[in-house]
Amino acid sequence: MSNEYRNFLALSYDELEELNLQAKADRANRVAAHEVREKRLKYLTDEKRIKAVTVLFTDLEGRLHLLDYDKKFLLGAHENLTFDGSSIRGFTAQKESDLRLGIDWSAFYWVPADVFDKDGTAYSGDLRGVLKAYADEQHKKNNYTLNAATEIEGFLFAGKDAERTYHQTGKFEFISTGGYYHSLPLDPLRQFIDTAAEVQRAMGFQNEKDHPEVAPSQYEINYGYSEVVGAADQIQLYKLLTRQIANNMGFTASYLPKPVVGVNGSGMHTNVSVSKGKTNLFWDEKGEEMLSGFGWRFLDRILTSALDLCLVFNSSVNAYRRLDPHFEAPNQIRASAVDRGAMVRVPIGNHRSMRTEVRAVAPDANPYLALYGIFKTGLDGEISKAKNLRSGSGFLPDNIQKAIADFESSEWIKKILSGDVQGRYAELKQAVANRSPRELGTFVKGSEVQFHHEVYNQSLWNMF
């Protein structure tokens, strides 16, 4: 089809990066919501080459959903974007299906959305809205800024839709046999990483480093710290863009925690800190490991609630294969500056970078729920009176059934999520767990992939 009569907006990567970094700065500077909204609406009205807008939202399990709106329709109806919530797993029942999307205009260039009930109240199952409200509350009450950055590992497999056909093929095929920091410059994995890094840079991610990981065909692309809601948005966008780039190349980008046995799994190591003004509250030059008392108490609360949070961090059957102590698995309920088997680590840092690293988070976790769980627990949770909490000998569960039981019985989870959301989330996880053997065994079962919350579709779900 000829493009002669089409007049679409086309920007260079440099122009995109400039726009996205400006939007990021507005967010960091907490420009008033109404000012940002009016600025974005004017931009959409004036820019005639934009014809449609994609709005993104995340369901209870962490799966990203996309809707395209005609721009002219959006400009007139942006305050009343309704959709059928009963078609989204874990959202509303069929008899009460209508929900409303509320665009977060501060995230305009990335366009995630918050979800509201039809009466306009915040929807309890929208974990992005829950995280945003908590971050805003902490800033208003204590002048705290909640900071996060994740190290998301993934695999690149041969073929498109390798996950959705796994129940038929029973295998994933590596596209690279290199290892940690090791691949040829024109290796397919290296080309994929370079392309993804270029797109991330244009989207204002502020990249730091990228490299092949320890396992064959495994990768990691690191980027800078952001305020917590922006950081969670970037996790969703990172996975979206890498999946699209992989698909364009004829491959599949996979964020299953342990898609192949016998090699390292993939994690989403989550680095967090809290700042007040320009002061990093986790830094103390004279503190143990240079972590402040504030930071150690934050860490202690995470350890205290480790079992309550395990299903939040490891939300799939497959995630419990990753918690295998033979492959650098962070399954020990303790903290360490050096041992990567500890679920929480204290990396080397300075007055700007001091942080704690929660290593037990899998890459398929709902990022909004995981970060909310970390910060809400770290700031407001209880600290166990048990001796040697930081050097304890306990372990996270080795199967999802135990994690579901801990989650369902947790008074802390009920308090921070409400009993309704706690019950619905557990019900979703139980439905998947019931379709897979409790004992994981020595190879990845088709059911672990087929019914995974980032893989299934209506057809795959009904093949049971």
C-alpha cells in the first residue's frame, strides 16, 4: 500500500529520547496532575500527525493489556474510557463488569492507565493505582521518594510463539551458546540486546549496561533508578519491547523464571531505597556495610514477612524451579552483603547509590504488586523478635501450593491488600497450580508454560 497520502508522525530516536526524558523529569519533579493533563491534551490536539493512542493497563497477575483509541475519540472521551472488566482474569464478575480507565497523564509517552470502578472510585484490583496512592501518601506525609531499579533477566529462544507451542514441542531451543559477558559481536543474541537497548534509550530508560547472562541465550539489560511507579511501568515496557523485537527477529523473548533445567534461571533483582529531599536514607558511612539503621530496619521487615510475600514475588508454578540452591537461587530467608543465595543482599554503595537488593523476585511477578509489597512492608511492617533474623536458617517454599497457603493465611497481606484482593489473587494462583503436579520433577512440564499467566489464551486454557 502506498504511503503517499498518509501523514503520520515519525520521530528520530534522538527526538524520542528528548521527549521521554522531559516527561520523566516532569514526573520526578511532581508537576501538578492538571497541568500535565492539559499540556498532553493540547499536544494531542495540535499534533495532527498523531491518529491514534495506545493505552496500557495491567491486570491482577501482572499481564499487560493494550487498547488503541482513535485520537479524536480519546480527546472527547478521555474521562470515560470504559471496558468489560469481566473479560480480564481476576477483575470483576460478569454481573458487575463495567470498569473505567483513568489515564495517568504524567506517564503520557508510555501511557499506562489506572483502573476505576464505574462510579469513579479507585479499583482495588488495580495494583498500579494502589502503588501510586501509597507512593503519593509517603511523599505527602514524610517527604519520602520511593526509588527502585530492577535487573530483569530473560531468555531468547528460537522461533515465534515458542512458549505457546511448548506443550506440543516439549523443548526450548537456544539461539546462542555463549555465556556470561560472552558472545560474538554479530551473534543473534548480541544483535537482539543491541536493538533492545537502542529502543530503551529512545524511550528514556537511561541505560547503564547490557550483556549476555550466565545461561546460554540468556540476557540482561540494566537501566537507571526511577521513582517507584515509573520503575514499575518500565518493567512492563521492557518486557513488551523485548518481546516485540524478538518477534520481529523470528525469536521469542521469555520471562519464565526457569524455562530450562540444568542452567541458571531468570530473576528480577529489585534494588530499592528511600530518599528524603536529596538525602538517601539508606546511606550511613559509619553503618554496618554502610547501610543506615533506617535501611536495616527496612530490610528486617522484609525478612520478617518473607513467607507472606513469597507468592507476590514468585507467582507461577515455574518460579519455584528457580528457587533451587544449586543455581544461585535466592531462597534463604536472610540478608548478606556477599552471599547471592540470600533473599536480600546489601550491595556496595555510596551516598547516592546505597540500596538493598531483594533477589527473590521472579521476572514474571506483577511489578506493581511486588514493589508495593516491598515498600509497604519495608516501611510499615513489623520486625520479628527472633534472634539472628538477618542470618536465619529458614527457606522460602519449594512449591507454589505452600506459598499459596502462606499467602492466604497471612494477616499482613490481608491488611495491605484487603481480603477481597487477597482472595481473588490466591484463587487465580490456585487455579493454575491445580493444573500442574505439586512435585516439580526433573523437567519443565507443559502445564507450567501453557497455563502461565503471561502465556495462556482462551484456547490454551481450555485444553485441559
